[in-house]
Amino acid sequence: MSEPAIECCNVWKVFGPNPVAHARTLKQEPSAGSDGHVVAVRDVTLRVKRGEMLVVMGLSGSGKSTLVRCLSRLVDVTDGVIKIDGQDIGSLSERDLIALRREKMGMVFQSFGLLPHRTVLENVAFPLEMRGQSRSARIARAREVLALVGLAEREDYYPRELSGGQQQRVGIARSLAIEPDIWFLDEPFSALDPLIRREMQDEFLRLKQLSDRTIVFITHDFDEALRLADRIAIMKNGAIEQCDTPDRIVLQPATDYVARFTQGIDRARVVHAGALCTPLNGSIVEGAPVASDVTIRALSRRLVAETRALIPVADSQGHIIGSLNRTQALDLLLGEAQ
Amino acid sequence: MSDLKADASGFSQPAPTPRTGGIAIATAELSGWKVLLVLALCLAAGKILLPVGMIRPPDWMILPFAAWINAVFDFLRYDLGLLSITRTIADGIEWCLDVTGNLLYGRNRWPHLGPIPWSVLAISFAILGYALGGWKLAVLSGGTLVWIAVMGQWRWAMETLSVIVVAAPLSVLIGMVTGVTAWRWSWFERALNPLLNIAQSMPHFAYMIPVVVFIGVGPKAGAVVTIIFSVPPMIRLTLLGLRKVPEEVVEAGKMNGASQWALLTRVRLPTARSELLLGVNQVIMQCLAMVVLASFIGMPGLGQRLLQMLQALRIGPAFEIGITIVLIAITLDRLSKAWATKKPVHHESGTHWMARHRLWLVWAGFASVAWLVAQVIPYLHEVTRSQALSMAPVIDMSVNWFLTLAAPVTEAIRRFLIIWVLIPFRDAILWLPFTAILVAVAALGWALGGRRSALICLAFMIPIAMTGWWDRAMITVYTVLTAVGLAALVSLPLSVWGAGNATRARRMLLVCDTLQTFPSFIYLIPVVMLFGVSDVAVLAAVMVFAGVPLVRYTIEGLNGIEPEVLEAGQMNGTTWWQALRHIRLPLAFPTILIGFNQSAMFALFMVIIAAFIGTQDLGQEMQRALSATDVGKGLTLGFAVAFLGLMADHLLMRWSRNIHERREARS
Amino acid sequence: MKHRAFLLIGVATMAITTSPALAADSSDPIIIPIHNWSSQIVMSHIVGQMFESLGNSVEFVSADSQSVYEAVRLGDVHLQVEVWEGAFAASFDAARERGGIHAAAVHDAVTREDWWYPTWTKEACPGLPDWQALNECAAMFATPETGDRGRFLGGPVDWLKNDHIRVEALDLNFAVVNAGSAAALWAEVAAAERTNTPIVLFNWTPNFAEAVWPGEFVEFPAWEEGCKACGNPADGYLKIAAWDGMPEKWPGAYDVLTRVSFNNAQIAEMARLVDIEGLDPEDAATAWMEENQDVWQPWVN
């Protein structure tokens, strides 16, 4: 496979009077005192594949927002290397960095970051204006993206005249105007009401289907993370506790911290048949298979009605990849697993 | 101006933070100021035993600051040839003034188009008012211009406005550029801050003398001094606005690939629009205040007229001009504030071009009609002196009637104040040895803000002793103290009453806000009316001027208390008086202190301005320096006044913050 | 745009071709400074109206009466119609030394400015006008502000009198209290008249006050160059100062200016129109000129 879209090696971000020295000290002696420093990102190593959606999840103050700002170089890292498409962004000149952002990156912000003095249309056209596109071209493109997020009717409005959900749609439209390869979303829905949030998540999943861009999504909402992620990275105190698929996070939490996160979760909604599937190892299973990418919750009716102890599991091509233990699945469904 | 003075105190830096010694140091500080206080009392009590050099600053201590400053200015003027540069700049400004002067009141200069008929301007202002703030503002701004024209004050008002029209944009531009520079390079800000603090504490007259030296007299000098005076608030608000731009908006700009320049011009400055426009509002109000005062250096217009009428003790006409100035102040304030708070509103897509620019078309239509009609009816073009209305005789009559009625009262107040308050207090303060005052000031600083504050206070006071103007400075101090004290006696009960219910509080705050937009000069009219030209008149003017911020902050402080605290008090069964004494006043105290701080600042400014109705203090000397164009003396006195102001500011703000911090620490 | 360029060129050519040929007055306005006493303001307007009758344009600016000479010298303002010897000789001479200003005319009026009292004061203190007698009566002039010392009511601060120096030099038992304006002086005299209170204040001649309140100047030791323990000159001059560039720029107006000369009575009348009649200075000027056609018409023609 080609090189990852984003690669992050031993990245540190320390705030304080002498960040570089403090990071060095911490590397040798992880338990050293703070000495007035705040470690926002601690020795983070990550790879995000092209087209993958990584959700970075953590409580407030865990460093997730700083991490995403390191990835977009809105802040410079204290130590470590970040590569976008194999290129070390720490070494880019101001001009190249601006070019990179103009060509490849889009970002959505928690409190939207819209320009209050510009109309919706002008906000969405702003990145294109920065690129130097002609007025007519950028307005045409901005209208196109606005239609995509369902705000075509509101193009002459000013941000403050819109609801929070609508403002974030503008933010999303603006970040998509240049068709970025890499899309950063920094807690895009946390400022919204729960109902609107749900609606926006659906909207987001729809937009995600339209292309296969690489996405880094920040949230403090575990449900949201489980709902959207290909992979989840859980952060605590600046370090990544675990970075894995939702199923594995739930079924095999790496640390107590992660385990506590998953406690209150309805696992059946998260775990897919494929995650519980054990290899056949020669044993024979009979009857109709279930698809590996269906959650146990979705299978509940069937599991209750099922008479077989082992149910075959098929992947997306229809090949049988293993079997699902009905008792185990029912335990999980009833919340009695482990 | 008010809010900025409060900001100015940002300069008083945080207190000595290391409090590691805890109780030990606290007691040391406690006893420290007590020791100083006792020492001060000893010095005062043992005055007869002291050598002369400890009673008044000895000659060796007095440095010829004035001569040094004059030497520097002479060097700048003649040797460096700065004079030709400043005069070139002044010529540029004069050219602008000629243009606005021609358009507004038909000054005989290029482009020889004016004057614009008053009816056209009145209609334009009304429509501008409507566009920014609806019918009320339209009536206010249109009505103001109609009043000016009908009362026959058009020419003077336009002379004043023609300077504001030039000075305000220039101030805004200079302020913004400086503000951006300070925001971009922190070393520049660090260098600028103390300068701004001093600049904002200098009395108006101190600015005028160097301007007379470098620019001369007349409208251009008025414009220059106005610009210099009104730039500082713009710098501060530019900085504030740029700092308040939400980080996410900037980040969004960066992620959208904006360069540094694009970030500044298309993201940061537009997002800071509200603060910048608030700055514009401040600049306009400062300009108005200064343009009126600049009549002392030959600025024509309303200020000059007012000065003449006041000097001639012609209260009626002075009163009319006062009303005009007040109306202009309120109009300009409301217009620029409406502009600052106005948010853009969209048009439905597909709205016709005519509909989008409806107001422009209405304006163009009305203005051209008015222009044409004015060509036929000269009254609508210009109201001549003989056509002008005047209420002056009526005012004069009623004022005289009132004065004869009130004379026994005012005379009694005057006598009482002079004999029982002013003279004893002044004699006492002049009797004190200067060393005792210095030590007492240090003790005060120590008590309120620790050792560092004591040193800061001394650093402000000792140079005043070294100027050789000690006695004059003490008279200024005594006037300010008396005025602020008397103002507090009146305004604290007033504001407790005002804070009693929400509607009343809101109304009183509105009145205070409006009063604060008036140029300081205005306050002299009623007091001269009541008390004639005397010490008491000065005191009364200072009192009124200083009372306004006190009322304002006290009401804000009393009403800013969280309702839960008061409710808890009520549930504990406090009476109204107990609640006031034990809950509301103590909680409001830090805010009231800020009010006192502003009050002291305003009082200081007013004392200096009031010099022209006869005082014996620094202000009188300042006026003398202005007359003699003695830059050195003027600036020395200006610094002395600024230092007094900065010291009061430091002490009061330090005190207010200490109370805050102590409460934070406790909770 | 093009249109305007043509217009400008046209105007410029006209300006170049016409002005030197006729040696007429420049069309720039002549700027006349006005100060804070009535006769000066009225006289400025009279001179201004004379210039206007010649076709000149005139502007008035208010200016400080001491710093005005520097302004005249630099050509910011162009003349000053009342240079009082007692008050302004020092500033005027200093400016003349630096160059750019000269005396264009001398008024007939003889000026004196000094300590002065209205007649009813003399009843209370019969030794007047002698200054030593005044000093002995000092307690009579005491006010709340001055305590047990007598009050001398001085003119506004910016008239830069050396009264306090004289008080020190002659060891007078008086405190100098500066009135805010000339009008404040008259208000105090009027108030004193009502109650027949003794008062000593700063006054000058020519002035309308002599007509309203008869009185005398206090006789101090005679004035000498540089003296401190002495009065002001008893027969001071009253001149008109002008900018050196004026004869060249406005030859016509300057020519008229050199002929201007008013006497004490005329100047007192100007002040009276404003201070007693309550006219606006502009109206007072017009009124005076209508009454006194024969005085000023010859200067203009």
C-alpha cells in the first residue's frame, strides 16, 4: 500500500517557559516535575491511511485539539516529525505551508470560526479568494458547495442570522470548497443541541460517502466517535492510550482508562458480527450466514430466534470467514459479557 | 473617555507576587506602613524643629526641568529644523481644513463650491440617522442641525465640525496603524504603554503649548492638537479589538491559506470591527472635547464663541451655545455608537437594485430637492444674523430672576465653603512640611499595595517636589480632594437611591452616559451662572464633573451583585439598611473605587481647565505658560499633573484589585 | 476629470497673467487675530470691514494676546490692532528682534494700565491715590478668599501682569486674585458699587469703564526701565503690529492700515457698545462705523 496520508512520529507539544528542554527531560525521565510547563501532546505516534477516518477522542484538556493543530501546523511541534503525504510539514516555509493548506487541507472548528462581516456565500468563497481564483469562478464553486450542505437559500445571510447548525454547515461548506484531500474536524458538533448534533452527524456521514478523503475528527463524545470512526484514538494527558477499531476498543480495552470509557456503552450497538467471529478451524457451520459488518444489536431478533449454537459469518463478498457463537453474542446483547 | 481611563490603569502592574512568607511578610508590611504613618505625624507635629529644607523642597533639590525641556525644544526647532517639517505637515492639514471649511461654511478657498445649504446637510444627517438607528436617531440628528441653523449658530458649528471632519479620520488612521504596530511587535507596545498612560493623564493645556510652538495658532493648530489628543484611545481600542478576535477565526483564516497581510486586513481587522468603531466613537468625542477647548489657541467655532460669551459673562448666549455643543455631542455619540453596534442584515436574494439602495436614492432625491429649493429660498441656504432666533434674552431674564432669588443661598454656600472648608483645608495642606506629605503618601501606598506601591508613589511625588511647583501642586491636590469628597457626599446617597429599582438605575446610567459625552467646558456654564467667577465656581464645576463617574460606577457596583447573594441575605432576615451596609456596599466597593479613580482623574482635568475662571494652582501657571508659549514650563507642569493623576490611579486601582484578590483567595 | 484639468489650467493662467500686472491685493484672506477684551475685538472688526470694503477677504481667529506676536511674525495671522505698551511691549519687542513683524501705525490714544479704584473707595480710604495710603487701608479690601490681606483683583492670568512681583517688591499687604475675564472685573465693580464696598482692581485707559464708574489710578513710584517696585508707564503707546509680508501681499489694505489711528474716546466707545449696550462685536463694529463715517472714510479713500 502507498504511504500514509498523515504520519506522526514521537510528536511532543509542550507549553511553558522552556518547552524544548522540558520535552527532552521528560523523554529521559517521564515522571519529572512540571516546572511551570504544560504538556499538551506527549510522544504521539500515529498513522492515518489515505481515505481513512480517524476519530481522536478524549476529555477536555487531553490534548486532542492541540494534536490536530499540530497536524495542520497551526501550532509548531516541540519535538517529533509530522509528515503529510510523506512531506515533513515542520520544515515547510511559510509560503509552502500556505500553498499546502490552499491545496490540500480543510478544517472545521468547534465554534465555527466564520467571518462575521461576510455573507454566507463570501465566507464559503474565502479560501478560493485566498487562492486567487476569479470572482465568478469562486462564487460558482461556493454556490455548488452550499447546495451540497443544503444552504443554497441562505447565501445572502450573515453568520449571526443563522442557527448554530446552519453556521456549522457553512463552516463545513467552507472547508470543502477547495476539495481538500485531508479534512480536519475539531469537535464540529459539540456546540450544537443534541437533536441537531444527530442530524449533523447523519449529514456528515452522507458527505463522507461522496468522496474518499482522509479525515481526522476530534470529539469528546464517545458515542459520536463510535458512530463515525474507522479507528479511534483515545487520548489522556496528551498521550494516546489506545488507537484501534471501535470493536477492539470495546472488546479489548488496552488500559483501565479506556475500559472505564467503554463501561456505560451499549456494546451491542458497537460490536459487529465480524469482531466476535472466530475462525472455523475445520468445524462445519450450516445455514444462512450473517454479514460481518452488522452490529449485534441489529442481529438481536435473529439471535433470539436462532437455534444454531454457531452461526456462519460472511464478509462483504459473501465468503464465510468464521462463525459467531450465539451464547456469546446473546451475552453481549444482554450486557453480561465478561 | 471614561472607559479608557479605566484601561489606562492596566499599567499599574500586578503586585509583588511572592507571598511565600505568608503571615510573616504580611505583618512586616502592616507594621511598615504604620511606622511610616507615625513618622509622618512626627514630622508634622515637630514642624518647628525641622530645618527649612525639610519643610519646603530646598533649592538644591529643585532642578531646572523647564530650562532643559526648552533647550531640547529649541534644539529640535532651530538646530534640527523640525519646525519646517511640522509646518509642512501643518500646511497639509490646513489644505484639508480649507476644503472642508469651504464646503461647510463657505470659507474662501479651493474648491469654491460651498457653503452647502444647511437644509441639505440637515436632511443628509436625518437620513444618516435613520439608516443607522431608525426614526429616533433621524429626529435627533436632523433636529440638531435644524436647531443650529435656526438659532443662527450655523457658521460657528460648521467651523467646529470642519475640524472634526479632518481630525477624526486622521486620528483613527494614525491610531489604527500605531495599534497594529503595537499588536504586532510587543517591544513597541511595551515602549508605548507608559507613554500612553502619561498622555492620557496630561491635562489638555499641556498638549497645546508644544503645538503652538511647532504649528502656531488657529484652525490648523486646533486640528493638530485635537489629533494628538484623540489618538491614544484609538490605539488602545485597536489593540483590544485585535486581541479579542476569536482564535478560531484566525485559525480558520490560516487554514484557508491566508497570508499574514490577508489575515490582518481581511480577517483580523474586519472581525474587530465593533471595537474599532467604538474607537471611532471615542475619537470623535475626544475631538469634540478638544476642539472646543482649542479655542484657547485660536480655534474658531463654537468653543471660541462660548469662551467669549463666558468671559463677557453673557449667560444667555453662552447657554444657547452650550445647548448646541451638547446636542452635537449627543448626536455624534449616538450616531457613531449606532454605527458600531449595527450588524449587517441580508437582502433576500433577487431583491432589485433600487430596493437594495433605497436609502441612497431617497437621500439623493431629498438632498437635490433641498438644494434646488435653497437656491430659491435663501433662508434654507443660510440663516442670516437678523433672521436667527434667540432665546438669550429670555434665558438671561429667567437666570437673573433665579439668581436674585437664589443669591442669599448661593452666597451663603459660597461663604460657608470658603471660610469653613476651603481656606482651612488649604492652609492645613500648605502648612504641612513636604517631607511629612511624602512620608504619608508612602505610608498610604504601603498600606494599600505593599512596599512596591510605596516606592511607586514616591517616584511620582518626588519629581513634583523637584519641579519647584510644590505649593501649586498641593493647591491642586486640595481642590481635587475637596471636590471629590464633596462629590462623594452628594453622589453616593444619590446612587444608592438610584440603584433602588431597575428602571431608575437604568435612567440614571443613561443620564450619566449622556453627561459624560459633554465636553468638559460645558460644565463651566452653569457654575459661572450660579457662583460667578470664583473659587467656589471652580469647585462646583469640578464637583459636578467628578460626580458623574462616581454615580455611574456606584450604581453599576450595587446592581452588579449576584441576586443570589442578596436573596440569601433576605432569607437571613436582613433589613434594607443591614443589607446595604453589610452586603451591598462591601461587595460593590471595588467597583466604587474604580469610580473614585475616574472621578479623581476627571477632577484633575477639570481643575486645570477651570483655571481660566481663576484658580491659584498648577492650572493657573499652565495657562500662564500657554500665554507665554513657554513649552518647558508647560510640559513640566503637565507632567506634574499627570504624575498626580497616575499616582491616584495606581493607589485606587491597586486597592480595588487587592480587595478582589483577597476575595478570590478566600473563596 | 479632463474637464477639471482644463479648468485648473485656465484658473492658473489667469492667476499668473492677472495678478502681477495689476499689483492688486492677493485674494487670500487677511487673517486678523482677536483677543479677550472688547475694544480690540470691535476694532478688529472695524479694520476688517474697512478691508472688505476694498474687496479683500478677511478672516478672524481668536488668539492668545501674548503668543500672537510670534504668529504675526511667522505670517500665520497678519496684524494686531491694539499693541498696548504696558502689556505687550515685551512680547512685541521680542518678536521684532527675531524679525518678520513691525509697527504699521501708532494710535493717537495714550494708554495706561494699572491698579485703579472707583471714587467711592476714596471715601473709605482718603489718603488715595498714594500707594502707601492704599497699603495702610489694606484690611478694608479683605475678602474671605484673602483672609486678613487686602484683595487686588487682577486681570485674567494670560495678560501676564507682574502684580505679584510688585506686591513683593513694595511689601504690600495685598493678595492678587485673578479674575477670569475682563467682564468678571466689571461684574465685581458693579457688585461693589451696589454695596459701596471699597475695591481696587486692574483697569486701563482707553476703556468704557471711566465713563461708567469715575475713578483714579493708584500712584506708584514712577516707572523706569527694568524696575520692580514701581507702577506701569503712565503714558504708554498703542500701536498696530503687522506682518512684514503684508505690504507686498496686500499693498492696498496695508496702505489703509498705516493710516488707521484711533483716540481714547473712540476706543472707549467701541468697548462701551459691547460691554454696556450688549451688542455682538460684529454689530458693534457696524454701528460704530455708521456713526463715525467721517473718521474712517478718509483712511479708506
